[in-house]
Amino acid sequence: MYFSDAAALVLILLIVLCCLFVLVVWIWAIVDILRSRFDSDTTKLIWILLVVFLPLLGTLLYWIIGRGQRQSM
């Protein structure tokens, strides 16, 4: 399957935008973890390690589970 030059350019642009989106969400998760209070420092450390070493899965799990574990300020 071959793409025209315009279609290939659009596909590359879409891939780059998706990668940038993932990178921004990953950085946002790390900053959110560092700025938040958790029940213990161990919980914070576990979330940081999970997000850093398993970027996609860790970030997704943090946004689904971890944000609910934060203490209200």
C-alpha cells in the first residue's frame, strides 16, 4: 500500500502530534505527582517510579487510580 506525498505528510504530522500529546500528558502526570500530597512518601515514590519506568501504562494508571489517592489540601 503506497501513500501519496500529501497523505504521507498528514500521517507523519498526525504521529508527531500524538507523540507530543503523550509526552505532555506524561510530564503533566510527573509534575502532578510531585506537587501532590499522598498518605505516605512511599506512595508518591511508587507512583513516580511507575510513571517514569512504564510511561504509557504508569501515566494511564495514575490518572485513573492515583489521583484518587491524593490528600485534599
